[in-house]
Amino acid sequence: MAQHKSAIKRYKQSLRNRAANRTYKATIKTAAKKAIGLATAEGKTEQSLEAMKTAVSLIAKAAQRGIMHRNTSRRKISKLMRTTNGTKQASAS
């Protein structure tokens, strides 16, 4: 455990930030799962697009705020787009 006053403060801040970041990451995971689930469902194209936009927005904001690395966010957005677009094309044919 830290001994100096400033180190103790930084430790408390890191715990607080870690909790907030974990909550935000859980929100991102939930939004992504919802978007993928709606994309695979029949006749839910409008809801699927809205859910996908929400998930992409949350991921981009996380990168902007420093919650996740920008390359990680780009990879997650790309994977989400591929998954949702792939299911649309498979259901269309």
C-alpha cells in the first residue's frame, strides 16, 4: 500500500476510475450483443441499425475518453460491422 499522501490519493483515484471503466466496458458489451442479436432476428432491420449505431457510438466514445485503446475500439467496431452486415446479407439471399 502507498505511504505518501499523493500516492494514496492516486491509488484511490485509480480504484474509482477502474470501477467506472469496468461499468462502461460492460455497457459496451451489452450494446454489442444486443446489436448482433437484433441483426440475426427476422424483420428487425430498423431496430438492428439503431442498436448498431448506439454500440458504435459507445465504442468510439470509450476510445476518445481513454477507456480503451483506439486500435482496440476500431477492431471492435469493425468486427461488429462485419457481423451485422454478414447476417443481413445471409438473410437477404
